[in-house]
Amino acid sequence: MITLPKGELSREKICFEIKESLLSKSATFTQIVESCNAAKATVSKYLDELVEEGKIIWKPKRNRGKNKYALST
């Protein structure tokens, strides 16, 4: 049995929830926070990590829209 440090387990859970919330369509930061049930700072940190890893992409707003995130292809 593999055991992970408590912080690592939380990271994996939140990253999974972030990716799961993006399965059907792109979402704004606020929508992702609501679906993950975690603090904004925590979600922001892991979103940045997932973008750096290339697992999700950040889509800048267009014509008064909102910034959105999506799963990378």
C-alpha cells in the first residue's frame, strides 16, 4: 500500500476535481472554485500548476467575455 503525505493527497484530489469540472466544457475560475469546494487560493495554485504542466489551457477573454480554462487536447 502506498501512502502519500496529507498535502499530496489533497493536491491530487483537487487537481482531479478541476479536471473533472472541465470534462464537458470550458469554465471560468469562479465556476471551477464552486465545483471543487476548496479555497480560491488553493484552486488558483493548482490551476497554475496544471497550466504549467500542459494538462489544461487558459483561454483569455474575448470581447468582454470572461477568462476560461479548458482541458488540453
